[in-house]
Amino acid sequence: MEESIAMARTLSAAGFTTVCCTPHLIKGAYENSATAIRERTAQLQKLLSAESISLRLIPGAEYYLDEYLPELLSDPLPLGDTQLLLIEIPNHTPPEFVKETCYRIKGNGFTPLIAHPERCTLLQTEQQETGRQSLWGSLFNSKQNTQNSKLKTQNSELLSYLQDIGCKFQGNLGSFAGYYGERVRRKAEEFLATGIYTHFGSDLHSVQQSEILSYSQHLPLEILPRTQG
């Protein structure tokens, strides 16, 4: 609880007013339940009020897309009053299973919000560029880009399918900050340039990562801050 309160102070000081608390739900590792998450979130909210920290907490979860996910979704925990379910796709998951599971989630009235797609190798894209202009140059100089450079991105078949059925995609601030390495940073920039992201999240796991919050100032969409603690 001490670390949670410290994180809340940091987020509040950075200007955030509402935070989605999204602990992992992974069978055998992080065996949380929707009921327990709601209870703990309410408990923390009372402590924040007692500490005069103006931060509204929303219970949520980051669901691990594996064979145990359908069982967990018998009592789903969407983000606040939305129908969004935050889903993490492991790199080793068969693409057909990802498709089937996300399709079933949509059929049950919820929308998968795919966490950090830039870190998922199953969702990689193929990029071809001609001319000398850089990717970021193409973002801010579209007229010049039309004349001097052409950028073509070929989505993976799985990524295209998830887009087609209406899934949403959440980029992590840490990815843009290079927290997960240069390859992920470049992929995040590419996804931003091609308009794949619909949301962004802090994905804070500790107070020590709070420096990444400054990257929220450079992104064009509303930030959906969320923590794993």
C-alpha cells in the first residue's frame, strides 16, 4: 500500500485525475479475481482520500490471452464504464487462437483493447520506404513526403484481422521512451505514424518508472493511464 500511495502521489503531481488500475491476471503467476481487484481498489481509494490525494481509481485488469482466459471472463472486469477489456497477447500464442478468442470477446459484447502491440512479435509489420525522408519527417511534412518519399506498411495478417473485427490498440509510454529497447521504440513510432493506436497507457509498474509520464505530452490522443501495482 505504501508504494501504491507513492505512485498515486506521482500521478496526481503529473496532472492525472483518473487512473485505471490494471493488475495482471495470469494463471499460476498472478491469480487475481475481479472481485478481489474491486475490493482492493476501493480500499486504496479510501486511503488516498485520507491522504488528500485527488485521484480517482477505476478497477480493471490486464488479461493474459491463454487457454485460461475464457474461464476468467465469466466475470469480466472492463475499464470503468466502458466495454473495453485490456488484453495482453503472448508472443508464443497461436494466431488462430488469438483470432478465435478476440472474436468470442466481441461476440459477448466487449471490445478487446490490445496492450502494447508494439511489443508483440505476432503483430509486426513490414515497412518499405523509398526516398531520403525519415519516418518522423513524413509525419510532420506530409507535402514534402508526397514529393520525395513513399512509406508503405504491410500489416501482419493477424493485426489486420483484429482491426477488422473492431479491436482497439493501446501503446505504452515506456515504449516511446525506449524503456523496452530500440526495436520496440521504432515499432511504436511506426504504429503511431500509421494510425494503429486508439489509446495510450502509462503501464507503470513502480515509482521508479515515473519519468516516462513526460512522454504523454508528445502524443496526439487522450492518455488512458494505468498501473500494474
